[in-house]
Amino acid sequence: MFDNEAEFRVEFAQFVCLTEGYLMTKITGNPKLEKNIYLTAKGLTNVKVELEFLKHTKRSQIAETIHQARQYGDLTENSEYDAALEEQAMAETRISELENILKSAKVITNRHTEDFVVIGSTVKIDMDDGIDEFTIVGRVEADPSKKRISNESPLGSALIGAKKGEVVDVATPIVRYKCKVLEIK
């Protein structure tokens, strides 16, 4: 059924997450979407807050800016008007993105296993250039500068399902390397 042990561990990790109460709770769903978007409870709150701000505050500010820019006269040579329309387009695009995130969001609970790496785990690893620690999160919350890496990144996907002490192969478009899992929190 499984081609290798790593494939088995990923399937098993997902099974445990769904059956042991480490449950990734589905908030809303659209079965036509191919990928789920994994968020922490804090990440979900941040998405909702940003969406609320854009819909109720930013839209009003942009509408006022457009109204003021129209009063400057000829719209064909009105850079303020063009800038306001561009800002409106960017805000509407972001609103659409956030709404799609909420439609396919799955919340990762803080409870997870320390037997193997799952989304939400904090992992200490030994890489070629030293020891480092990362938290595995969904792509929306990923921020490498804060040591939060996506489960879809080369390192994140290689670590999913790994056990303490295991050496995993990480393949990037440029280089392949190995890292050892030292600790799972």
C-alpha cells in the first residue's frame, strides 16, 4: 500500500491528527478547492481581523480618496485618481484572497504528538551549518524570519512525519541536503 516508510509515516501522522483529538478542525469548506489551508487559532483570528479591516475601514478610506481625486478635474491626467483606483484593486484582491483562505481553512489545535512531526510542531534540527529550531505551520502563516516554515516548503514537507533522531533528505530546486531531527515539541 505504501512505497516507503516516510509515506507511511505521513499517512499515519494525518490519521493520528484526525482520530486522537489532535484534530485539525475544519471551519468551513469548499469541496471543489484542492488544498486545505492550515492555520493556527491565532492565524485564523489574524485573517479575520485583516478581512474586517479591509472590508469596513480600508474600503471607506479608498472610497473617500477616489471621491477627493475626482474633484481635481480631468480624470485622464489625474494621477491621484489612478493611484486610488490601483489601491482599490489591490484591496479587493486581498479581500478575495482572505475570503478564499477562510473557505478552505483548517485550524490546527495546539495539542499534538511529540512522537513525530506534524503541522504545529516545533522541531529542533541539526543542519550542515548548525542547530536550528523551526515551527511547522501552514503556508499562510509561514514567516522564515520568525522561524515559522510552511508545511509545503522543501524543509517543512521533508520534516512532516519524521521521528526524533531521524535523518531526513531535503530537496530544493538548487541543492539537496540532510538534517537530523533532534527534538520535537
